[in-house]
Amino acid sequence: MPSEIGDEALDFLLASAGLELNPEQKADLKTITESLAAMKARVRQPRGRMAELAHTYGFTEEDLA
């Protein structure tokens, strides 16, 4: 994803999501597109069960390594 998103692309994405933002909100959103792309890359990585929320607390030493 490019570090900057164009106005036309942003308007298309917002319309697709059913969102209506004022110009100030759009400007704020455009400043974080690079961070959003980095977060998207991190979230879509395979993770083990230790990355999930704990429902029980019976970890072994191997789990914590």
C-alpha cells in the first residue's frame, strides 16, 4: 500500500464502507495510512495458540519459552 492515499481512492473506500467524513476527518485518516498498512501486515501472520487470550492458566515451561 502506498504511504499516501489519493482523495479519489479514499472517497471510494469510505463510500464502500458507508462512512461519511468531513474534510478534517479525512485529512486525519490520510495521515495514518502507512501505520494501518503495517498493522494489516502484522495481523495477517500465522500465530500460535500463545498469541490468543488465555482462558486457562496452566502453562508449561515450554509454552512460556
